[in-house]
Amino acid sequence: MKELHGIDRQSKLLDLHFDKVASLYVGSFSAKIIKKIELVYLLSLLPKKLDGKLVLDIGCGSGYYIRELLKRNPQGITGVDRSRSMIEQVPSDDRVKTICGDFLSTKSDGFYDFILALGVLEFCQDSQSFLKNISFWSDKIAQVIFLYPPDTLASRIYQTYHRSHGIKINTSLSRQIDDWAHSENWNLAKKHRIHPFAQIELYVRGK
């Protein structure tokens, strides 16, 4: 058997981990509380109506945010996730399309008005390529929302938890996102700290 190294090994561990926890991902009491708090902040950054808009959810998981965004009547939502077990739980709806695969190796199928990268970028071992790829999927005037763990004590606990499963977590994303935004003409519009583990940021393109 070929030995896996670096990014390949990390990818394999991610696949195994999220396939294993797919049915429990938002099922536990603590996960539900955290997701509901994050959802409040997410919805505050989005229009109350998404009529005629296309939304891309990168690392969509089991479709938790997709279920909520459908209530705002978007034209369409595309969910991308590398875990087939997760993708299979995404709600069935004529407006929803799913792609099972790695966002880094997935070619854009169109241009989106809103792009969500919620709790996914920290797992990516090539965050710079991930960020650059976002621009290929976005409309000329688009918005992207990141949710990620900032470099805090609480986030290091989160990092330690995943390390115990052999998974590396990047908690040094703030500077990388800022550098990407300046180079790709994205402007920070709003940001909020969601205690204890996360930060959410809205970037607008072309303004």
C-alpha cells in the first residue's frame, strides 16, 4: 500500500473523520447551540430576501445552512463538500445542487452572488489556493462570508481536539484572508467575534 504524506494524508483523515461523524455532526446538544448562534450572525450579514440570487456553500456538510437559506427564496444554492456521507443529507430541493469533491480541484460551474466558507478554511492545507479559487466562482459584484477560528486560547483547545484525531487545524487565517482581499479587490464590510471559538467576516467585491 502506498504511504500517504502531507496533504494527501490530511485529506484522507478528513474524509474518514467527517464520513464517520456525518450523522452526528449537528445532532449533539452542544453542536446545535453553537450552530444556532453562528446562524444568527450569518443571517444578519445576508439580505432578508435572496430572490434571483445564486449562493455557493463551500464545505456545506449536511446542509444545515442550506436549509435556512432556502427560506429566503434564492434562485439556487450549490453545496460543495468532500464527504459523500454529508452530501447525502443535504435537503432535496429543485433549487439545490450538490457537488461531492474538493473545492480546490472543482472547476467553477458559474458565477455566484454570495459565497459561504463557514468552518471550512481552517481544515484546508492550501488556504492560499482556496482563497484564490473563490474569485473564480464569484460574480463581479459579489459577497463572501468567512467563519473561522481566530488565534485565541479557545481556538487552541479546538485545535487540540482535532489534533487528537490526527487532523491539523489552521488558526492563523486572519492575515492570509486580509492579504488575499487586498490582492483580489475584496473589501471587508463587517466582522463579528462569536465567542468562544469563531470569527465571522463579510467581504464585498468590486466596491
